[in-house]
Amino acid sequence: MANAVTVEKKYLTVVKEEGIAEIHLHINKSNSYDLEFYKEFNAAIDDIRFDPDIKVVIIMSDVPKFFSAGADINFLRSADPRFKTQFCLFCNETLDKIARSPQVYIACLEGHTVGGGLEMALACDLRFMGDEAGKIGLPEVTLGVLAGTGGTQRLARLVGYSRALDMNITGETITPQEALDIGLVNRVFPQAETRERTREYARKLVNSATYAISNIKLSIMNGKEMPLNVAIRYEGELQNLLFRSEDAKEGLSAFLEKRQPNWKGI
């Protein structure tokens, strides 16, 4: 990426350019992670949250055939139960930052996405997958545990109780097309085009009404946990903010003047 700002860490690389941040995972051959990775991941998310220039974030893998296989089994096996509980808590806190961030997060899935890898993708706002990316699912039950970093909760809210229960209690993985059919992923692209098509989508968002998009995300994300009457009031408060924005004035003027708006993101 030309003129990009790149920060390389041991387990990931962050590339920022023209309003988009890409988080590239390169942990090991299956992107199986431990606490040290999540510390880097958490720090990257914190940095992005406080960067006003970044409007969209793409999480992707630079490892062939895998987005992520989730937590490293050897790491979990060697840890005591209390440590594993705190590890899951830290992962959940990190993923919740993605869900609550004003930026739109997109998971670009070009390889197998299972266990904690899927839980990472579930925390994102959108999931785009290659048609030959491999399998996607939550096989934790086959280890005698559950998907403890959002897998039982975020999946149920996304695809419904029965489908989430079926996937969690059988541990079966599904294909990209099956994931699209149940609403687990938003779009499936030809495998070789997945990364660039995801970037095209991100660029389109960056070049549009980003202040409105940010508030739309927060309205949907936070509102779905509220009673409807409270959520409608919350939606109204966000709309009041937007009515006072420069972008709202510009959008209305551009519409009446029959021209393309010049968005400022404020």
C-alpha cells in the first residue's frame, strides 16, 4: 500500500492508509494464539480507537489457508483453570472494544475460521469470506468446553438460537456458502478477489458519510441490547447529533443542488 504507515509487531502488522487500518495476522501456520498475541491485538485496537483518521478496519490473515484456528491448544493445556478463565476474560474485553468502537470492523476471511478465530470475526461488524476459504465453525465442544469468547452469545444474536445451538453442540463446521445462507457471513467473493473486494468496500465507506456511518453502527450495536422504546429514544439522540453535523448540512444541500456531497466526517 503506497504511502502507508506500517507498524510491525511479532504476531501482527498494522497498516494505515487513507482512512483504513488493516490488521494482518501472522502468528504461526494456523494463527493459533496465546496471551502474548492478544496483548498485541488489544494494543492495536486501542491505538486505532484513538486515531480520528481511521474510519474502517479490516482484519485479515497473511498465513495461507487459515484466518485463525483459535487459541493454541498446547497453551491452554499447560495453563491452570484460573489463568484460562482470566485469559478468556481478557479476550472478551478486547473483542468488546471492537464491537463498541466507532470504526466499522470487517473480517476478511480467506482461510479456515474456527473456534476463537470465528469468535474474533463475530466481534467484527461485517464478515466477508472467500468461496474456497475452507471451513467455519465452533468445534470447542469436541474438546469438552464451550466457545467462551463470545461464541455462544454473539453467534446466537447473529443467526438465531436454534442454528447457534446446533453449531455449538455438534461442533460441526460449515462451508462459506452455508455460512452466507444462514447470515453468518455477509458476502462470499471469488477466492482470489476476496482481499481486494473487501478493500473496495472499505474505500467506499471511507469516501461516504463516515460520521453518520459511525453513529449507525453504534445505534444498531447498542440498541439491540435495549428494550425497543429505549432503543428508539437512543436512536433519536444520535439523530439529533447528526442533524447538527457539518455532513448533514452538506448532504441536504448537495441533494437539493443535485451534486455529489463533499463529506468531512464531522
